[in-house]
Amino acid sequence: MKTGKPGPSGETNETPQHRALGTASRAAILRLVRDSDDSLTAAEVVARIGLHASTVRAHLEQLVDAGLLMKARASDGAPGRPAWRYRAAAPEPAPGPYRTLAKALLDHLATAGGKAAREAGEAWGEQLAATTTESGRPVEAALEVLQGLGFDPRRQPASGGEPSGSREPEIHLHTCPFLDLVGEQPDVMCALHAGMIRGVVRAAGAPQAQAVLEPFAAPNACVVRLRLAPTRGKGARS
């Protein structure tokens, strides 16, 4: 956590992190989320902390605004809009001019909606696919690109009796190099990443593929589910 910096007259200037932790309740909520093996919804925090739901939601949002928590929507397959889920953010978001540029572009995409973010991501993914060594192997190409970007991707073994060559492989993302930006525009950033992955696998040999990104769908990981439409001819292996 960042510490306050001395001001011109020697006093300590408060950072947003210090202000966010100015109450015992917010500090307890942050500790609870950090200690959890999985992300938590506001309702789960309420059940464990014992504060009123509206109070907990306000505390969670202040922790997100301070960069101490991040949030994203995780669908559990139930109808309706899924609840926000919260987990600890990276302790030190990477600074620099490119982060500022990325934030400006993300804010612009937020005004255009999720479709624009997915389309921008797909164009980005097509460009990234051209740099991989796995042309014609869509899943391997996605893994290579995601690894290069810092997502720590891990392909999951087939389960439920599915063959190892299943047309719906699953990849778990254990880190996010854009964690601080996800906290500011979670829906847009996740749509951008899903579009990027789709662009990679389509350009790498599965032109009808779909990619679904579910934040926090597994303990300590976001889940990518690839749906690879049957393809003909060479260069379509997964």
C-alpha cells in the first residue's frame, strides 16, 4: 500500500488509499476480501461483516475508487444482470504515459458501448495473432498471446467425459496486467479482452470461433471459454 508523501512544509499528504482506509469498517472489508480464496459479492461481504447492505456497497465502491479493490461481473448462468464481484487489486498499478493513454481510450470506448469494445479488441487480436508462432493452432495461439501480455493463462484439462480435442476448450487467466484499469471500467475492459481473444483464435485458424470471458468464474482466476466452430481443411487444429 502506498504511504503518504511529505508536503512542502513537512506535513504528510494523504493518498486516496489512506483516505479509503480511514475507518475500521473499510479496513475490515478490505482484509476480508484479500483473505478470501475467491472473489466476493456485496451480499457475501454483508453476511460476513454484519453491516447494512447499503453501507457495505458504499465502502466497497470507495475501496474500488482508491485502487485497493477491483470489481467485475461474473455470470453464474442465472437470468438477469449478474452481481458485481470484488477482489483485491494489484498493490502497485504500473505508472507511465501508456497507462494514461490506455485509460483515455478505455473511457472513449465506454461511451460507445460494449459492442465497440469487442470490435476494437477483435481488431487488436487479429494483429497480435500475426506475431505468434502458432498459426493454424487457435488455442495455442491464444495461450501464446495471453502469456506474452502477462495474463498467466493455463489451459484446463478436459472434464465431464469430453475428449481432449473438445471444441470448447477452457483457459484460466490467473493474473491481469491491466488490473487497475479493469477496476475503473470493468465491463468495457472485459469486453475488450474477450474481443481480443476472439480475434486471435479467428485469425489463427478458427474463423467462426467465439470467446466468452467470465470474470472470477473460478477461484483466483477469470475463465475464458472458447467455442470453436467445426472447420475444414488444414490449418484448423486446436
